[in-house]
Amino acid sequence: MRIMKSRERVAQPAQSSFAELFTPKLLTVLQEGYGLRQLRADAVAGLTVAIVALPLSMAIAIASGASPAQGLYTAIVGGFLVSLLGGSRYQIGGPAGAFIVLVSSTVALHGIDGLILATFLSGIMLAIIGYLRLGTFIKFIPFPVTVGFTAGIAVIIFASQIQALFGLTIPDEPGELFEKLPALWSVRDTVTPAAVVLSAATILVILGLRRWRPKWPGMLVAVGLGTVAAAGLHLPVETIGSKFGGIPSYLPAPSLPAMSVEQVLRVLPAAISFTLLGAIESLLSAMVADGMSGRRHRSNCELVAQGAANIGSALFSGFCVTGTIARTATAVRAGAHGPVAGMLHAVFLLLFMLIAAPLAAYIPLAALAGVLAIVAWNMIEKTAIASLLRSGWGEVAVLGVTFFLTIYRDLIEAIIVGFALGSVVFIHRMSQMTAVSTQIPFVQRDQADTPRTRNAYAEDTFSNPNVVIYRIKGVLFFGATGSIGSILDRIQDSHKALIIDFSDVPFLDATGVNMIEGIAHKARKRGVTVWLTGGNREIWRAFLAQGVKKPLVRFARTIDVALDAVNKQGTKR
């Protein structure tokens, strides 16, 4: 059997070398040339980001059930390694609000030691995912899923700060949202007016500075003013010192987390959750930086760096590290030249610990709760939600299911179900785009033997009533084979030759091949010859791989070639 090959070559993706995939952006920047001007730009940007990260890292740690010192350890060690080894030019790593739900539940179930071990295991998994070059697949998570779970996390974060915002006294605050709200309402008579005023003032200062002085570090200014007010006026509110005893002025010595087979198995689900969310958040943040700067990150290199950062964070008693969108965007806006800005941001945070750690004891928790209330509000992508609600039932369903599962059930469950539902919606829409059209087999030719444009199929003008031609248009995959197969099945009883054209089929999967094979077997039993035409090299390779070949079917380059063969043979084999 001789198969007529398509003249068009199928473009093969260029294979990148290991060095191209995993060379840190820091080396790329240094190779471009790095001098005093670039260092000055990175130093300014690093200091700007550190000012933003300082209160945020402590606030996220406290909301996660860890100590504020652990938040700083995470930002310092993890942030430095992310910038040192990462595949993004501007990525800033550290503790992220998106992890609050997962980290707090891990602390509740396994304690701080379990959290550190889960972070360590997550780092190993992230590095493996990167080295296996799976970073590209993380980007396939549908946009409504990311918007939905981010909004759900924002709601949970805000709910977790109600106690600190209002200064409520509750002996044992439930973790689940719909158990937490009734419990908080039951202790509403314990509201501390000073905490309410302080948290409200923090929020107003941040919003006010964002509007009238957008270049000022609003969060740091608000927390600083709240600290001065609480200490100067001796306000009866909880502080970092009263709850945690302050923060140390040094990094702890690195040490491996305690582990055994039983402990590893116990925290493994949490580690997998950290890995999945960390990969998603990091690559989303890198994509945001790409959009702002016009650069392009290396996704697999970035995941390897995130893995190293989580391992490093765990060695220094920190917790989950990921790329942080707000701090990364701050670095870009502040004029960062490259990864040195992220490394200097970690250095500036370390200097704060060494010099000003005693002052952190006076920071009121109500002020940090105000900061997290703003973070939660910013996490809700209002514009994106509005556009998705206008997009159609599919996007609305994926968004709603992901959002409510995040709140009611579990973040990872929400992502998996949302992804599955999004895939079903996509398959449904793709199947609707795949269609079958009929073609008239009679082609008049001019003296140059050039085919003229075919008219629409009409039975009364059919030059050969024993031949029927169908052209498939679109991707022939499992989602479309049911409807396409039913159409093709209808024409087998009254014809002697069936020509199926694949000129407009860019791809078909095994299910599509199996469907064509089934039609061919039925046709052969009824004496109908099946011709397959117009496919590219990959299409023909797919048929041959599953044994669909002569004498079951015949191949031709074009419909006209198949028609000539049919007419010469008188529709006989």
C-alpha cells in the first residue's frame, strides 16, 4: 500500500537544551552586563519590596498559626533562594496569603513540626516536577478555577481575622468557616473598642495612602502608626510581644526536620497540597511579571527554585514559600533590573531582624489584621469575576463550583473538581466546533486541469450516485466522535464508495481513529470502499499505528485523486 503524503510538513517543536531550561535568570542578567546603575535600581526596588514584605510576612504567619518570626524566616531564606535560582527575572518569593488556609489546617492537625516537614517534602516535590519539565502543564488550569479558589481563600482569610479585627475573646476558635462564624457571633459581647478603632484606622490609612500617596509604603506606615498609638496610649490590645514574646534578632541554625516513615506518611497529603498550590501561585506570579515587563520566564527552572526555597525555608524553621504576585508587581513598578532586587529584599529583612527586632514586640495584632483584611480584598479579582459572569454558563459554573468548594470543603478538592468541570466544558465546546460537510464528487476542469470551486452537495447533480463524500472539519477527538460517527453511519446503505476527507482536521486521537475503523468495518461488510483523503503525516501515522490500512481503507492525497481511482475501478475493489 502506498500512502500519499501531504506536501505540508508538520512543524515540530524545537527541543530546548537543559541549560536553556534551567539556567537561573540571575546568570542571564549578569551575562548581559551588570554595573553600578543596575545595582542602584535593584537596591531601591529591594528596599521598597522589603518595606511591603515586613508587616505582610508577620501577618500571614500569625494568620497561618505560625509565629511572626517564622514568617520572617520564610521571607528571608525562601525569598533569597527564589531570586538566586529562579527562572523569572522579577519573582519575589515569601509567605503568601493563598497558603493561610492550608498552613493553618496543617498546624492544627500536625503541629509546627509537621508543618516544617510538609514544607521540606513539598520542596523536594517541586524540584522533581521542575526537573521532569512538567511546569508547562500547570498553566493548563482554567482561569475561572484560579479566580474561584483565590476568591474563596480571600473569604476564609477575612473570616480568620474577625477575632483580631474586633478584639474578641474566644477560648477555642473553630477552623471551619461555617463553624467559626456562629462561634464568633456567640462572643460578640467581648468586643474590644480599642481593637476595632485600631484595625479600622489601619485600613483607612492604607486606603488613603494608596489614593493620595500611592508611592508611600502604606502597609508599613499604617502598622507603624498603629504601633505608636497602641504603645503611647497604652491601649488594651494584643501585641506580638504579649502573644508571641516578640521575635528573635537572629536566624536559627539550620537543621533537618524530624522525620520518620510514619511522620512522612502523615503529612504527605499536606505536602502534596503545598506543592500543587505553590506551583500554581508561583507560575501565575511569574506570568504577571512577564506581562508587566515584556520578559519571559522559564517555568521549569522556576519550579526547581521554588523547591530549593521550600527546602531552605524548612531547614531554617520556616514554612511554605511561593512567588507572591503583590510583592513581585511592586518590584517591577519600583524599577527592579533583575533577581538581585529579590535577593536584596531578603537582605534588608534580615537587617531589620538584626537591628530592630525588639520593636516588633509592640506591633498590635489588630493592625496586622487590618493589613490582612486589605490583602483579602485585593485577592478577590472583581473585574475578572464580572467578566466571567458575562462569559457564559460554563465559566459561571466552573467559577461557582470552585469558589464554594474552597469555602465548604477543601482547596485541593476545589481545584481538582474545578479543573475537571472546566475540561468538560471545553470538550463540549470543542465537540460543537467539529462538523461534517458534504462535497460533490463531480469536478469540472478547465484546460489547465485546475479544479474549480465545488458547489454545495446536491443529490440531483451528483455525477456518481454510488459515491458519497464527507469532509470533517475540526479536531476529531473523543468528545466529537459520537455525533460525527452517527452522521457518517447514515450513508453506508445506498452507496458503493465513501470518501472521508481530513484536509481540515488538524488532529485526531485514538477514539477518532477507532470510530473511523468501526465505520470502515461496517462499510466493508456491505461492499462499500472507504477512502481517506487530505490528511497530514501525523493523521496517517495515527491510522497506521492502530492498524487502519489497506484493504480495510484506502488512502489518497486529495478527493479528486480518490474520485479518479473510484471512477476507473467502477467503484469496485
